[in-house]
Amino acid sequence: MTITEDCVTGVGAGNGTLERQGQNYPFKVFGSVVGPGGGGPGGGVEKISASGPVYKLVSVGDFPGRYTQSTGKAGLSSSGGSDLWLENNACVIMHLEGTSTGAMLTLGKDEIIVRMAQ
């Protein structure tokens, strides 16, 4: 799975592709990032490119939904690398690793919404 997202003042939107059994499924990502301690939205401008495995995906229909920070340590956000675990209500887990450019005050809590592209 790959995701490219642009974040401005803690709210992001982007696109991604889920690869499963030789097929590609495009999706849209809408996200918000809350600053450390949950004290409010993050700030700054950031471009994120991430990819990684998806676990516990029984069917593509389980992939869309609201993902929140899951297992593993909190993600890191600064120009450079990132590592983030997210899980949705269907127990699907994404492990995103990637790069970011720009600066963003983050990662007390992360939440993204995934919708399959039409």
C-alpha cells in the first residue's frame, strides 16, 4: 500500500493505492493530526509519502474506514522518516513507513479516514 498526503495546519488529504492479490485499488485519505498530549491540532506544512503492509485484511471491503493510532510506538514527524501504526474498526492494521518534508507539530494522536476511490 502507498499513500501520498499533503498536510497544512494539521489537516491532510491525499491519495493511495492498496495492492491486493495482483490488483490495485485506489483510495482517498483524509486525516487530522492532534499535537502531543491531545492539546489541539498540529501546525505547519508537510508532504508525506508512505508505504507499508496491511494486516488482518480479510476483504477489500474491510479496508475503508476511520483509522486511529494503534500498536507500536507513536509516529515520528519531522523532515525525514516516519513510522506509524493505524487500525480501523474492522481490525485492519496499516504499518506506514515513509518520508516527510516540511515541519509539523504532531503526534499525540493520529486519525485518518480512508474512502475507496470511485
